[in-house]
Amino acid sequence: MRRLDQLLANLGYCSRREARDWVRAGRVTVGGRAVSDFGAKADPAEVRVDGAPLDHPDGLLLLLHKPIGLVCSHDEREGPNVYSLLPERWRRRNPLVTSVGRLDKDTSGLLLLTDQSELVHRLTSPKHKVPKIYQATLDREPPAGLAGLFAAGTLQLDGEKAPCAPAVLRMTAPRTAELTLTEGKYHQVRRMFASQGCTVLTLHRSRFGELQLGDLAPGQWHELPLDYFSADGAVPHR
């Protein structure tokens, strides 16, 4: 049960002041009946605005194909962001829709977006070891033994207190690599290759856990059920 004015504001419909005007104007009904008390508490499932059910009152979980050129930050000073791809109402929600981890401006691929902070924490927690697969093209062939180095879990990146967790490297062409990580250090893929003299020219995340992009085009998304991931970890429900 939630206050009507707060509910509408949190779901991005309008400000709390505007919500009070909407209630007074009869635009909001609860259980089929118009209400006049904007402070009344109601079950979101029974609330209608202009006759329509509320937009995702329980929360959002989206799988987005992030295009190159967009950042995952809400700070407009960092440039155009992935949230600009979403409907305006979703961008006004509180809590904010945010990304589960980040892909940098020059990285494309699979990105999860949600307004469920507990889910963000759970999916980014190192203890769950959610595998993430990246496709990288390099400026040169990597040195021999790189797969063994990445798999050993001993690679120490500059500025990091702990070495990288074991990662699986598979070369699909002389300068094309597939790297599977279970953590998400800052610019980790690029820094891992750079530590061995290789520059990543293009980077794309193709998989997050069991999720894949399929035929989803860059800039497009589709919704996932909020209970897609189990409550005790990052394993999806079957």
C-alpha cells in the first residue's frame, strides 16, 4: 500500500504536487472509484490514471543492446547515455533506472537495466561469479601463453589490490578473442590485454550469465520478468 501522490511521482508520471492536482481533478481511481484524498494509501494494482493501469508499478528489468557512443552514467556532463533510449516516464522513476555494471562508451553489447537496487547489488556481487562473455579485436596477435596467464588468476593490474579472477580466453582468429570474466573491474578487458602489450580496438559483450542478445538490434531492448533471477543468487529461473 502506497500513498497516491508518492506512487505517481515515483513511477515518473508527474511531480507530487501535480499528482495532487490529478487526484483532485478525478483523473485517478482506486478500485474503479474516483478518490479525492491524494494522501490515501492504495494497492498499485488497483490504481488507474485516466482509466489506464499504472506503468510497471512493481519495477523494471530490461535487457538492452547497448550501442557504441553512449555512456552508462546519469551525469549529463559525461555525454549521451543509455537511458535516453528509454521512454521519458521511465527516466523519471524513483529509484532511478540504472545499469547492472557498466559498459564504457566505446563498448557495445548486452546490458541489463533495472530500478531494483537489490538486484543490482546481487548481480554485481563477486560471490555470485556471473560469467560475462566479451568479443574483442586486437591490434596485434597476443603473446604465447596468454590464455594460461589469464586462467591462472595471478594477473595483477595497476592500481588493483587483488589480482584478476581466473578468466577463460579463446582466440577465434589471430587477432580476435573471446574472453569470459566473472568480475567487473574498471575497464578490465582492455586493461588485461594492455598489460600484455595489446590494444583492444573493438569490444562487445555478447553474454551475461544465460542471457544473450539474439536478434536484438543496437539501441533496442526487451523486458525480462522481475523474478528472472533466483532470490539466492544470479542463476536464472528455468
